[in-house]
Amino acid sequence: WPADWQLVDYEICHGGEGLIDPIGRGAYLDLSWPDCPQMNGMVFLAARFLLDVTSHGPFTFPGLATEGVTTIGCPPNTEQLWVQISCSAEAGVVCEYCTTPCDLTTFCNPRPEPGVLELECAPGGSDSGTITGIIEGNHEFDPCEEIYVTTDAEWLDFDYWHAPWDGIFEVYVDADAQGLAPGSHETWLRVIADCAGCTRVILHVRDPQSVPEDLDPFEPPAALSSWGRLKQIYR
């Protein structure tokens, strides 16, 4: 987990025994269940962690088990084999979320870029931009077939293109400042599959009374002069 998260508590589930040893940004697990609890389906909940989340970041397990085989089953019918350890969660943001069940399937997680898209226009004007990204979890034999794009802002319109065969997408956004007051207006644009990935869109509507950016307010205005006067100055 991220370095600024704090581990508050943890437990071994289903009456298990063994060790959970917090080390820096992670924990080492060595667990067993002498009473041989029954599994419901293909997933067995081994441990729970409670963390104080102070920033955006993931909580993950480093892939395949690497400390030997795991014994499954109840005596006398036991079997030793390698197992896939699955644990993935994200927290600490307003918009992004995952509602995936805890099972063995991969899930489709859109990753739009940039995280913040800033647009600018005059009052009543418009501006446009492009958001691109990939869908994590997309596989050629199990592609993420559908994505959806939403926003709560009436001033933001969009169209999008999605290629399920390689898991990429593009969102084309158009911001319309008609009826908006000068200043900054913000909204979230969500790209949704199993999870939701978000880009914060900020539209800056210029104040018509402000000085244009290309004009230096401290530079004196140009003055008209005759050719005769110029010759007198540089003679």
C-alpha cells in the first residue's frame, strides 16, 4: 500500500491461525486453517486489513504465491498446488470506483489520460479536447466489450470511440460556455466498464473586462507621431 497510508488493524478470517507481520508498506502472511473450513465457490477469504487512507492509491498483492505450494482440501482428501492470490483495491478519490466481486475473473478497469483536462474560451464560446486511455484487464480472448461515458455537466458534450480487441479508447469532448458566467467550471467525466476511471474537466471562461494575455498592462500605449518629428529626434 502507499507509504502514507497507516495500518490500523488486521485479522485472519475463518478461525485461521498463523502470522500477519506488517513490514513497511506491506505485510507478510503465513496462514493455516486446522479446522478445515469449507469454501463457498472458488474464493476463500483469508485475511482482512483496515487502513487509514490519506491519499489516492492501490492496495494489492504481488502476484503469484512464491513461498511454496498450498494445501487444499480436508483430510484425508488433500492436494498441494500453486494458487493464484487475488487482492486489488483503490481508494482515496472522489470519482473513481470499482464494484467488482471478489472472484477469479479479471475485471475491466478504464484508465483515462490526462487526469485533468483544462479548456478555455470567451463568454458564450466553446473549446474542445481529447481524452485517451487503455482498459486494464482487457484480453484478446476475453475482451472488455462495452464501456460507457457519462458526465453531470450540461455544458460538456462528448463522443467516444472504443476498440475492444486492444482495449483502447478515445473520448472527444466539447465544452460550451453559453449561459456560463466568467470563471472556472469543473465536472467529472467518467469512463465506466466494471470500474470507473475519471478525468476532471475544468472550463475557464474568460472575463471580458480582463486584459488580454498578450497585452502588457505596464507597457505605455503607442503614440502617433509625424515623420518630421522623428527626424528631429534622431538627427
